[in-house]
Amino acid sequence: MSRDYEVEEEYGDQIRAFRIWMQQAGFTDTTQREYMREAKAFLESLNGLSAAAAVKMNVIEFLVSKRNIGDRARNRTLSAIRSFYVALMDFELATRNPALEVKKSKTEKNKKPVYLEEEDLVESLNYFEGRYRHRNIAIFLLMGYCGLRVGEVHRLNLKDFKKAKGTIEVFGKGRKWNEIPVPELLMNYLIEVEKERITPYSTKEDAFFVSQKGKRLSIRQIQKIASQTFQAFKEHNPKVTDMKLSCHKLRHSFATMLLKNGVDIRVVKELLGHASIETTMIYTHVNDDQKKLAMSTVTIPKSIVS
């Protein structure tokens, strides 16, 4: 009998509650899989102890047992356990959340942020080729100029594209809808995509982005489109060769671009669909030129200089 089966047998109600809670909360399929894997591993580490009886020490012992992982991976594991206990409390299977008593690791705050400047975003559009060029550019622009998550691009439906209003309705985290105004150039591409769109094999399928096989374009396929573009872009641009670029870095670039252009952080928060402004703060970067500009406004009165 596998240990995973034993965990399912021993903590069946808790695992089922967590699965239902994550689905209800609107977590992506990827997050659900990762969080469930961490929750099961944590339950296995309890060696038969009731999940409701676990304490801070049990959580720390589990985190310590995961050797050779960085601060970000540790924090994600902790977030998974915290969410697990939120679910148990919602379903009255626990009365407290021991994971909340464990502090998150301090990530490298001075680490150089990874994002593309606007001119790089524009230049990268030159590396789209082939039959699905309009579709792939539209996908890239939705992430780089509207800040969509890859999962939100994947879930976009025809009915979500409001041509008359010039907006798209995005179904994001927390099962929340967010209406986003679309830049004119992207509107033109979306209109072209709609015209060129392959009719899905299933009559019930309303996906905006359809694969050549007549199915909704998968998250992996969207990531591959971005990855291939980044690879071609890097080959011709030495300054970005060492950058670890991804779909999420396009969203990062969008947020950074808005903030550098002076857009109120509260507006950026709404466009990104963040629950709290603290999350949006991650995207605020100050470069050397901005520091110099700020200091150029500081004048020391001559009267205090000896």
C-alpha cells in the first residue's frame, strides 16, 4: 500500500475539504496541484497526529525537512499549509491555524528585478512569425500591455471581448471579474484573431484562443509561445541574454511600466486584480536615474554651509 494512499485514507475529510475550498476560491489548476501536494506531504509528516492537533513546531519541522530549497520555495510551501488550515477552519475541521504562527522567510529584497523595458517589449514583437502570428502577438500583448496572468489568457472567452466598449472581462484569482480597457493596437489584433479564429471542434467551446487542433489553447502552449519569442529575442539582444524571462515577467513589465509612467499605484492594483496594495508594491522599482532625479531637487541652503 502506497504512503499517498494511506494519507488519503487517514485524512480523507481534510483533503476533500481542501480540494473543495481551493476550487471554490478560484485557484488555478496548477496552484491546486502544488498546494495539494504540499498539504499531503505535511499530513504525512504528522505520522498519524490529527491535523487539528498540529502545532507551530509541527509546521516548522516539516519546513526544515525540505532541505536545499530557497526562501521563495519555503514561503510557497508555508502559504500552502496556511491555506490548508484556512480551508479546515471554514469547514469546521480545525479551530486554529498553526501555520500563521510561523514567519515567512525574508526574500532577497535587493535582488535585481527582472522585467523588460517598454522599448524591449515593442522590439520583441518583431520575432513573431508563421500562420498564427496575429494570435501569438495578441497573447503576448495581453500579458505585456494588459497585465494578464497566463491562466487568465487561457480562460478568455469570445463573450469576454467587448468590442463596442473597447474592453475585455478577465476572470482572475479569487473568482473575481475585472474589466480592463484595451489599448488600440491590441484591439486591432484581437479583432483580427476573432476573424481568423479556428472553429472549435466542440460546439460548446467559447475559447477566444483556439489551437490548430480546434481546442482551447492550453497554458503550456501559451508559455511555449512566449518562450520561443524570448529565445529569438535573446539571440539578437545581448543585454537580455542572461534574463530569466517568462509569461509572468511580461505582467511584471506591464506593472513596472505603469508605475514608471506615474500611474497611481491604486489604479495599478485594480488593473492587476490584486487583493491588497502590498502585493502591487512588489512591482515598484527605483533605478539609479530616478534616484539622481530625486536628489537633484534637494538644495542645501548656503547659510548652513561653513
